[in-house]
Amino acid sequence: MTVPRGHVEVLPDGSEVKLGVFLSNSKSRRAKLTADKLAALAALGLNWN
């Protein structure tokens, strides 16, 4: 999955989530993520092997 850093998702309630920033930060900090967080991201289809 490739998402540009500037990508913003608009939720049904009108709020916005900066998904691109979240994914970029998560990827760069993956060595510091706990096993639970890595498993949750993998369950969503985000594997950075």
C-alpha cells in the first residue's frame, strides 16, 4: 500500500485524519513499536518486511 504523506481521510462525521503522516511516522518508527501494535497494523494489511 502506498499512500502519499499529504493524504487526508475525511470520516463520515466530518473529522479529518492525516493518514499519510500516520503511516509515514509508523513506518519510520516501526522498530520502536510493540508487538501488539505491529500485529494490529499487520491485521490491517500493513506489513513492512
